[in-house]
Amino acid sequence: MTTVPSPCINWCDINPDNGFCRGCYRTLPEIADWSELSNSDKLEVLEKLKARKPQASE
């Protein structure tokens, strides 16, 4: 089975207003735990990112 790739774009900056990374829109726990997550858990995080990205304020 192929591993789900990280959404990281190497722009790591946590927005203090919403707690999301301005580059990938993950939270710090999601970033820290990424390598330990199962593929299904990674896919769940990626689904959450779709909803967060347009809502994230810069």
C-alpha cells in the first residue's frame, strides 16, 4: 500500500488566530503526529484541510 504524502509545502508558520499552519492548514498535533498516523487517518486529516483552507485568515 502506498503511503499518503504529507501536505507540507515547507511554509511552516502557525496562524495564532486559528491554530492552523499557513502553508498546509494542519494543526501542530496533526503535523507532529503525521508520520505515526495510518493512511486512513491521514486521509481524514486531508479531508479536514479542504474545509479549513478557504476559511483560514492570513
